[in-house]
Amino acid sequence: MSGRWHEVLTGVALVRGGELARQTVAYEKTEVRFAQMTET
């Protein structure tokens, strides 16, 4: 992972039951780069 680009996905799901049942889903994609790590 060190020194490379990665995609991070963060998501949330909201669900309400009952007579007024409803469902909402959302996510966000972020690109991050990890710094190069040394052996020490």
C-alpha cells in the first residue's frame, strides 16, 4: 500500500420500516495516496 494510490469508499444506508417505509443509500469515493514508508 505504501507509496501508491488507492480508492476509499464510504457509504451509509438508512432504512425506516412501518407504514411510511423508506430506504436511502449514499456513498462517496475518494482517491488517496499513501506516503512511502521506510523499513525502519
